Amino acid sequence: MDSENKMFGEFERLFPGGVNSPVRRYGDNPRIIEKASGSRLTDVNGKTLLDYCLGFGPFILGYGNPDVKKALSKQIEKGVGFGAPNPNEAQLAGMIRSSVPSIRMMRFTNSGTEATMHAIRLARGYTGRKLIVKFAGSYHGAHDYSLIKAGSGSTTFGNPSSPGIPEEVSRTVLVGEYNNLDSIRRIFRDYGKDIAAVMTEPALGNIGFIKPENDFIQGLREITEDHDSLLILDEVITGYRFRYGAYQDVLGIKPDITTMGKIIGGGLPIGLLGGSEDIMSRLAPLGDIYEAGTFSGNPLSMASGIATLSVLRKMDYSALEKMTEKLVSGIDQALESGRIPHEMSYLVSAFQFFLTREQVKDYESVLKCDAKSYMRIFQELLKKGIYLSPSQFETNFVSFAHTDNDIDYTISSFEEVIGSAKN
Ligand SMILES: Cc1ncc(COP(=O)(O)O)c(C=O)c1O
């Protein structure tokens, strides 16, 4: 038993499942990470791991970017929190406002979960309506309105995904099928006048990675407008991931409310909800809809976000895209030559390989994937010092800190372990 095993035993005594967030638990002995730099994590035994999970999204610059470190040190000297307005808030907000046209006014939160929870309250308060539409497989954090899964075929109201969520709550959330506008038209036909908002990730990043097809998001925009409902785009993963700005502007969509998180905090806790002045000014203390947080807009997260966006603004996302394309094509060929049925999905810096014979376009199709074989590949790669996102139902990321050599090593390792998918 190595020291990591022993240490994880202690974690299991202290935390449910040994972790402080469920997806961090894979296998019997998840690596315990001591530090990170560039594209690599180092565990407590000093072993390095080439990382494609990247903290589940925030570290698009890689770990320990010098500008981000410098900004954080400087801010620690000044103070880590004041419970009062600080200049960093306005500076980060200004950067976001000038790169996301639909966000004219915003509120920072401490996590994406808080951002979407408050966005839902804002939409309900603003429209005076109760119902929210979400999509099977679209994740918006761990609050009650997000953890609603699709009901049986005969019902559009969702079921709680977890004990502890009252049925009364799930009766306020309708669940549609991603990439299926007909499922949304049906919901609006029956409940349209009571629907406060449709909320979706523009591209799904929490059941692997799935892009919108056939103007799906444009269709949502039209349907919500026709019914005076709001459209909430949850860009917690997609914000600043594919370009310096939001994915909505690639799609040509202006949502009513946008939520963000992850990259805009450069690795420190953050969330944001933003939109037009008309909608955002309904939040307290200007308006009557309550939203608050002791640590919201804390100067450390803000400093990290400012430094991260300042670096990102100068970065060439097309170089990142080329690296991702090379990796995706290498994995594709490795799976192909191993005769393992699969589908590849990627965009600029996000990718996933789905082990399936079917086209993957929504939650139903993802559930048919061979998640066990994915985990076998994951474990074999881990032995070779490569850390993928630890589930078929997560997304992998490439950062600006990854190098061509990293990609080459990953592809050759993939070729070597591919047989394990069949065992
Ligand atoms: C699209 C999306 N929204 C919201 C959240 C919740 O963010 P957080 O984990 O910061 O609460 C996540 C987290 O993965 C996410 O992927």
C-alpha cells in the first residue's frame, strides 16, 4: 500500500466517499494532488499527470500562469475581502461587458450553482411566472431546480434526481430533449403562458460534449420570444472557452440572462449572472428580487479573473483549436484501428470520445455509451501519467499550456492502451 492509499483512507473517514464533490471519486484510490503547473498535476507521491480535466474547466491557461500568480500575490498584500465594493469588481465586469454584448449589467456570485439558482429566481420574479424548462442532461449546478431529470415518456414535468428535493419543486421544472425543438414546442403548447424561462447550456458539457444541431438554440430563442418567456444561456463552461467572449455570439443569439463561472475566475471560486439593465435592475437593492453573498465579488477571485482574461485576450484560440484537432484525430484513429465503435465530438478546446455505435446528440444517446470501457481506458492512461476527465459523462479540455509533445505523448499512449477498452 503506498502513502496515497493510506492517505485516502483518512479522506474516506473525513468526507463522504473521500471527496468534497462527487465526480472527484473514481475507482478505489483517486490521486491526491499536491500541486500543479502548466499542463501537469503532481500527486502526493511526486508523480506527474498530464491533465485534460483541468479542474473541470477553469484552467484554460494551464496551472500557475505567471500573470495570474502575480496578480494574486499583489491582491493578498492588499487584502482578500472587504465586504464592500472594490475596484477589481468593476474592472472584471468592464472586461466582460465589453466582450459579451448581451451582458450590460451583472452580479458576481461565488459559484456557477449560485449564478443559475439566482438567474432562475430573477426570471421568475421578472416574468411573474413559475415554470422553468430545462433539458435532460443539461447541468446547472447542484441546487434543487437543476437536479431534475426527465420524467417518464408520458410526463414533461421532471422527477427529482436526488432524495431531498420536494416533489413540489420538481413540479415547477419541465424537462425537454436537447436538440429536439419539437419537444419544446409541445411543452410551450401546453404550458407556454406559465413558463418564466428556458435554461440551457448552449453546448452540453456535462454529459460528455454535445454541440447544438440545426439551429437548435436559435429555435429556442424564437419560441421563448413568441411566448414572452426568457432565455437563460448557461455559459459556465462555454464562456471564454472557444473565443474571447461567449459562445452565444458565435451562434448569433442574444439571451435574456447569461450565467458564467469557471474560466472568468481563472481557477478561483466565481459565478456571474448578467443581462440587460432592464432585467438586472430588478435585483436588490435596486429592485425587489433578492440575491446576495458574503464573498460575492471577492477581490481575490476578481484579481484572478482580470489577470486570466487579460492574458486570454491576447491568445490565439485557433492555435488551441489546431492542438485539439490533432489530439482528437489521433484518438479517432487509435479507436478506429482498434475497431472500437465510437463518435468524436469537439470544439476549439473541449472534446470527448463517446464509445458507442450511435450518433450522440442528447442525453438518451449518451446513456447508451460504454461508460465502463471509457473508465478502463481512463485507468490505463492514468498508469501512463495521463489524466482524462474521470467519466464518459464529463468533458475533456486542452489548455494553452499543453504542448505538441504533450499531444504526441497522449496519442501514442492512447494507441498502446486501446486494447483495454475491449476487456
Ligand atoms: C454548465 C454549468 N453550469 C453550472 C455549473 C455549476 O458551477 P459550480 O460548480 O461552480 O457551482 C456547472 C459546473 O460544472 C456547469 O458545468
